[in-house]
Amino acid sequence: MSQQVKSLKVTLVRSLHGQGARIAASARGLGLRRPYQSVEVADTPENRGMIDTAVHLLAVERTG
């Protein structure tokens, strides 16, 4: 049996302008470049850490 990988839909709801380098790097590491851009990422501890760093700029939904 194959195990289904859980995923998260992450949307950048605020601009990265004026944010610290660590926060901007976390958002970019998730693949987010522009406001209101959405990406789907795997639900891994690494991605969760990047989301937690920039949580005040993001909207997160569980998709899988």
C-alpha cells in the first residue's frame, strides 16, 4: 500500500517588503514570491518550520 503524502496550500497574504531576511528567506523557500501567490507544499517538519517563521504573512490550508 502506498502512503498518501499530506500537503498544505500556503498563500502569501502580505508583502515581504520590510520583513527581516530570515522571514523573507522562509517565504521564498516555500516558493512564494508575490502577494496572493499560492503554492502547495508537502506537510513536513522542514516546511512547517518555514511556515511558523512567517506565519503572520501566510494563510495555510490543509489540502490532502
